[in-house]
Amino acid sequence: MKPSISGLYGITPETDDTLTLLEQVGAALAGGMRWVQYRSKSPDRELRIRQALDLRRLCAVYAGNLVVNDDVMLALEVGADGVHVGRGDMPIREARALLGPDRLLGVSCYNQLELAVAAAAEGADYVAFGSFFPSTVKPWAVRAERSLILAARHRLQLPVVAIGGITLDNAPGLIEAGASAVAVVTALFGARDIQAAASAFNELFRIPCASHE
């Protein structure tokens, strides 16, 4: 059975330095992260294949899950656990058909609940909203309100992932609103102690919070 996404969801920084990438992701996995999204826009496909394969092997050591951003064929080639698609990527139904029933399919829904409803109908396993806060990775991204998480949880029977400028300080409000996972780049992989940062993010999901029902 496919695992359900939850907790800290680390999105890898763009880099051609595979050794550093593996060291960073390894530290986060050692800190308790169990979800990794490999995101690379490099035109060097061989590099992306090597990095994705190395990350899959590393995730296996920690019983982690590897999701590939955008590239369904790369995910299938390296045996990743799933794919995350957004606007302009492969259509959801086509991605679902290629992935089969056993791999995870996540969909970016930005700040639109109706996109999430449609994604669920077309086979998504989780939906992602954001950016909830200003992001240095995607400064142009549309902004989403916290109330969107609550609305999605009431409307859909899918995990909701929050993304965009998320830190240890602002993540609790999103979790309280019902986010199943928080997707983090800078506040995790830019931390001085990545393992400690990962542990701290995961701890947020263990702290009782107000009901979002």
C-alpha cells in the first residue's frame, strides 16, 4: 500500500554538486525526514538520472520516500516512489496512467481549491497549496491563504501539503490549519545544522494543536 505523505517534505536545492546534495539530504534523513522531492531543472539528463538514483538509494537506507518533481519518465526510470506535477507538466490523468496505482502522485494547486478538487478526481494522492509566505526560491509565486488548507481538508479526502517560505516559526499555523506536510527548501537545506532543523520540523507535527475539524 502506498504511504500517505506527512511531516517534513524536503525539496532539494538546485546543484550540480552531487556529493554535497547527498550530504545535505542524508543529514535531513538522519534528522527524521522521510519525504524527499528531487527538484532539478538541469538540462543535463544524465546528471539528473545519477542524482535521482543516488537519492533513491539514500532514501532506502532511512526508509524514506523519493518523489521526483515534474518528470514522470525520470521517476519511472530510477524507481522513485512518486512524482509531483504542476501547471505545464504532464496532465494528471496521463501521469496517473503511467505511474500505475502503486506510485504516489502529487499535484500543485497554487491558491485554487477547484484545482485541487479536479486533481483529486483525476487521481492525485495529495494536493499542494502555496506560496503561503514570501519565498526566495520562487519569489513570483502566487500567495495562498491559510484558510485554503482548512477548506481543502473539509472538501477532500486527501493529504494537503503546504509550501512556500515555510520556516520553523510559521509552520505551526499551517499544521494547525490541517496541513499534513510542509514542503521546505531554504529553512531546511540552508540551515547551519540540517539534521537538527529536520528534527525540529518533525517535532512540530507531534505537538498537540487546536482542532481543524
